[in-house]
Amino acid sequence: MSGISFNGVGSGLPVNDIIKATVQAESAPLKRLQNDKQFFNSQISALGQLSSRLGSLRSAMLDLRGMDKFQVLAADSGNEKLFTSTADHLAGAKAGNYSIEVLAEARNYRHVSESLSKTATYDGELTFLDANNDPLLDTNGNAITIDTTGKTLDQIRSAINNHADLSGKVSANLVNENDTQGRLVINSQVSGEKGRITAEFTNVDLADKDDDLSTKATDNLDARIKIDGIEASSSTNNFSNVISGVSINITPGAMNEASQTSTLQIQRDDDTIKDNIDAFVKAYNDVIIHLNEAKKGSLYGDSTTRDVEAQMRDILYTPTQSKDGDPEKTQQNMLALMGIEMQVNRNYDPENPDSQNGTLKIDREKLTEALNNDFDRVALTIGGSSFLDDDQPDGYAQRFADMAQRLTTTTSEDGQIRKGLLEIRREGLRSEVNRIDDRIESTNMRLDLLEQRLYRQFNAIEGMIANLNSTGNFIGQQLAGLPGYSRPSR
């Protein structure tokens, strides 16, 4: 409002109160507009939260989509102090049992000098050869050499470690035997035979050593294991795809164990499968719980919530088609028959998600029984088709993912943004809020003008009254000066 004030000095009227009451009466539509704006904003927020929960549902569904998501495997080592293992079904791993014997850990090749004076200097040249006896080359393609003229053992060590082209390939240490004597140790940084690097030092004898400085280096630095009696080697302690899709990692210190033989068991990973199903149920329930709350608040009576609920119920109550199309088999492909059941509780407690009407609950015993007795049916019913196999029918995961995508805004692989039904609805509400903002602005302008006009009008009235009073006083004074005039009593 304009902030003008007027006291009604001439008329004696409570002008400010009159104008304030008049403007307030005229501002009743403004209050309604502000209430409408608040209501629409609460709907926009509630739909945004619903969209977020549907996005989480879609992510959980994509993690379960396809039969391959139910073929996850666990690799269990009989002794993790010997080795650990992982299995990837997508890389070809299959269930099975194996006997693993660790024969050797991967080692790094090293040279150790004879015992030398730490204060003397050693004139000469240090060169390096790779596993094929070819010179190590610098970035310019030249053989790497280190001139040791005038350098002590410690200075030679620093020259090796500070050489940029030797970084990650060779390192050097100085073993101090006593105050005056020491040994130069040159290490290959890459393990196994592939990492063997030979150092040649003119005028200084470098003996071949492995990890034990007092032991002559062996010809084989590779890690070695036996799998069911078949020997395999690796330049590192990791054996990848020696068994298809399986990685075996020798544990450092394995050769110190009393026995170097143990078992490897690769089997279906039911724990991971159940975790994925738990994630699906949680994401589904988050949507339902939000809908239950929103229906009592800003989305009360809103058609959007009814539409989302109807779509989710339709998917839940429609069994996935059997691969061979058999109607009797299709009727068995229901989540409820696998231990994933809908709760019906009309008097649910908002503080207790387990009591929420329409949420899912997992019967652990029934789910475990279904996985053990008819695993393929569970996998097909939930996982359904895979991007690797388009011949399989869609499962619950794909259908829920498709539903969530229709409702929410997603970005395609080529960067195209696709607006879902909820975002389109939110845009409509935002447009309505913008229109209300325009009406609020115009209403405020109209009320300001009304207030200013009223003050001008009352100001004019007060001026007229003041003039009349002044004229009356003047006439009274003139009359009082006439002979025989007597002022009328009041």
C-alpha cells in the first residue's frame, strides 16, 4: 500500500481507519489468490517428491531387469589367507567346485651390489635391459644410461629414483650394513617375468637377487597355481579368466600357510538376489507410502494419484506371461506366489511403514522356497526379458520400469530430455502459479491506486470543510460587528 496517512483534522472523521477498512474489504480476492498459490505450490512439491520416488523405483527395476540379473554368482574361497576370488556370470562364469593349490607368489626382480664403501665414489655407467634383453628407452627413444662418475652409493640411488623415464619401472635403495659399508639394491617395479629388468653397472658387481637379499634369484618370478592339478602362471598375484569369468587373487604371505591347497566354490548368489528384491520392494513401498500421505494432504482427490495407483495395481495383479504362452503356467507367475505380497490395511499407521495400505511385504520363507524349488520361474517372473535375449517376455521389473519412465522425466543416451506425465502436470501447475502471480501483482497495484484515490478524495473533503469553516468564521465575525447583532446561542 502507499503508506499515506491522514488524521481528518477538519472533519473529525477517523480517515485512516475508514480507508484501511475499505482497502481491506477490497483485498479479499488477494487472500484467495495467495491461498490458491500456496495450494498449487504444495501440489508441485508433492508431485516432485512422487516423481523422485518413481525415479528410484525405476532404478531398482533396471537392476532386476533381465534373466542375467538373477544369474549372479558368489565365489567362496576355502581359505582366504591363501586366495580370494570373484565370479562374473556375464563374463562366462558357471557354478562349480575346484581344488586350488598355490605354488608361488609373484615376485619382483632385484640386483644387490657387493658390500661397498658408502663414502667412496664409483665412476662408471649404469644401463638397464628389459625382459627381452632390449635396452630401456627414454621418451626420445634413446637407451637410458646413468653416469655415476664422482657419485657415492647414496647419490647413485638418488639418480636412479629421480630419473623420470625410470619411474614405475625401477627403484633403488641403500642397505646400510654399518657406518662405513652398504649395498646398493636395484628393484624392478613390475612383478613377474614380464617385469624382469636387468641392471648393468661397469666396475661394480650386481648379483641377481629376489626378495631375500641373501638368496640367488630364481629363473621364474611369476605367480603359479594349480587348478584341479592344471598349472597356470601370472606375472601378478591375480589370475583372470584362467577359469572363464573367474578371478583368483593370491593373498600376500600365502606361502607361509601350513597348507597351500584349498577349495573354490562358485555358486548362485542368493543373498545378492534377495538384496535386489529388497531394493525393489522398498522402492515400491516408498511410492505407495508417499501416495498415502499425499492423498490426505495437497493431492487429496487428485486424479494423478489415482492414476499412478491404478497403473501400479494393474502391473502387480497381472501375471507375467509364460515363455511358451501356457495360460496355466502364466497364472503361476505372480509375485504373491513367490512371497512378495500386498498388504491391505485400511487403518494403517503412518509411523509404521509395515502397516501401510497397499505396500508390499516379503515372506522370507516363501521367497527362499521359491528360489530353491523353481528358480527359473522366479527369475523369469521378476527379471523377464533381457537386453541380451529379446525372445523372453517382459517381467515385473521391465513393466514397472516402463511405467516409471512414462511418468517421470528421463534423459536418453543421446542426451534428449523426455518429459513424463508428472512433469507435464507440474508445468501446468507452474503456469497456473505464474498466472496467479500476475493477478496478485495487478490486484496489489489496484489496491494501491484505490488507497491513493481515497486519500485524495478525503483530502479534498477535508479541504472543503476547512474552507467552509473559515468562511463561516469570517461571516460570524462580520455579523458580530453589526449594531444590534447578538450571536445565537449554541
